[in-house]
Amino acid sequence: MAKTVDQLLARLRSALKAADFDDPGQEARLLLGGLLDLTASEMLSRGDRPVSSADEQKVEQALARRLAREPIYRILGHRAFRGLDLALSPGTLEPRPDTETLVDAMLPHVRARIADTGGCRILDLGTGTGAILLALLAEAPEAEGVGVDLSSDALVTAARNAEAHGLSPRVTLIESDWFVNVSGRFDVIVSNPPYIPTEVIGGLDPEVRNHDPLAALDGGADGLDAYRVIAARSRTFLEEGGTVGVEIGYDQRESVSGLFEAERFRRIAALRDLAGQDRVLVFAPA
């Protein structure tokens, strides 16, 4: 006999609770809703709806993956970021809400540049899914941008996301090791670079350690390798009056600021995420 939505929801919740997941109810709702394309209210109103055997099998396969600590949004293959539904792939970080802080920080600078000059060129270093660049472009129709990544897989995914949201005409994607293949100048440079010290990676949650690409996590011995490159080279690619915004680890505010100040930048903003942790720094040439 076919199981109902309610029965599958109970099955997921029970299995996740037995495996000591922190919030089995919420996880069960996210997973089932994503797999069956049901909103939270639809799961309530259609709880007695029978589920096909194919969908039931899909749910069981997804549950096995989650019990093996694969992140929910990796299982679903996409995640929302600032109102954009973004496809994920093995070569991309899963965009997280904390990174929306970087969009919040840089959008006023993008809009100010547009107000002054009629346009804004954005460079996104380590673009991954394209989340930061696409979010900025979606909210600033006069802007255009270049997304850079060393991963060809990430660039394919970013192109797919740009196309899905009608942003492809304003996006150029380049395979490059940071600035190596980049040319021209930009009004805004943004990056969420790898910033986790190498020795810390082995202790990360398995959802991150085993599923996010290592190249997007490993920031070198002290976690600052990428910031050294960005600080040293940004001035060459920055238009007069331009700004640089970077995401940082919770304990990197002063160390990253010092790297930029040594390259004759001044910190003009420091923002915290929703958890109150230092998350974003914004710099302008001194």
C-alpha cells in the first residue's frame, strides 16, 4: 500500500532523530519538501496524499545519503541564495546565508558607482556557483561582471545559474588562478576565498569536510594565502574610487586588515553575520 506524505515525513523524522541529528523535524521537512516539490503549507494540507512508489524510493535513497552526512542541499542539487535558486555541483561551495552579508556590504558601493557613472564592473574571485556576483547583478540591472574560478566544473555551474536567472548577457566567466587570466579594471572586487587553515580542515563537520571542494576551503597554513594574493594584486585591477570586499573567518578581522593595510588599502567597513561573528571586510585604496 502506498505511503502518504505524512507517513514519509514521520519516517524521515524518526530515522534522523535516531541518528542524533540536531533538528530532525526541520531536516525532514526540508528534505521531503524538496524531493516532492512541496511547500511547508502543502505538506500540511496534503499530508494524506499517497506518494508513488518511485517517489518513495527516491525519498529512501535521499535518507540514506543524509544519514551518511551528505548535506541536504547537495542531495537536492540546489539551494536558495538571496532569492536566487542556484544549482550546486561537486566543484562549488554550497552558498550559505552568512555570505549574503557580503552582498549586503557591497550592494551600496555598486549602486553608488552606477549613480555616478551609469554602470559598474564587478570582479568576483572564486565565483563557485556565481552566488555573490549573480545576487549583485540581479539587484543592480546596470551592472555587469566577471566571475573567475580555477574549477571548470564551477564555471559550468555558474554559467547554468546565470542562464537560469536571465543574467548571462551581463556575465563573463573566466578559468583562472585568481588574477592570472584577468584583464581590465573593475569598480568592485569581491571574493569569498578559502580561509580555513589546512590543519583545521580534518576537524570540520563531515558535511563540509567530505562534500565541499577542498580547494574552496583550504586557505593554507594560516588560512590567509588567498588574502595575500587579493591584497597584493587588487590595486592593479581597481578603478579609481573602487572598493574590495571579502568574506573572512570569524577570527581573521585584524590579520586580513593588516594584509590589506600593508598594500596601502584602508578598511572602510567591517560587518558581522546574523550570528554576530565578524564576516565581511571592505577596503578602498588609501
